[in-house]
Amino acid sequence: MTPLPSRARAVVIGGGITGTSVAYHLAQAGWRDTVLLEKADLTSGSTCHAAGLVTQFNPSPTMMRFRRYSIELYRKLGIFETVGSLRFASSREQLLEQQRGVSR
């Protein structure tokens, strides 16, 4: 194990998808003295059990921008694989919501 530095500009706790994303974006912003702490292997907690699906539809424009950004980032990192998905609507309201999501 690498010894921990005595000082850091930022300390990120947790090496799951959120923690590694924060550390990555800090590094992209030029922060070189960032420490990421994880009690086990990176992404070995809840993150490794997730399906890893990033859907393209959401009723929130903010979440749509976030998802599109995530997909672009994963493609740039070479870790995105398009697998597709299928959505069902069991009511007229759900159908309209899905149609709104697709139109964004």
C-alpha cells in the first residue's frame, strides 16, 4: 500500500462511481494533490453490483444533460458499450412521459 501524504488539497472518501468521478474531475481541473480513500478495491462495493445502464431518457432536462455528458465521457475513456434497452408503458400517462423523454 502506498503511504498516505501528510497533506492534500482534497480527500475523496469512497472509490465507487461517485468517488472515482469526483477524483477524475478534480484531476481534470488541475488538482494534483487529491487523495482517494477506499477500504477495498476500487468499485468493489455497490458500484460493482450495479447493471451499469445509462439510459438516454429522463423527464428532467438537467438529468438528460447529465446522462449525455456521462455517455460522452465513457466513450472518451473507451469504457462505454452500447447494449440497448426496451421500455414499456402500462398507461397512457407513462406513454406520454416516454414520448416527451424521446423528444428531448
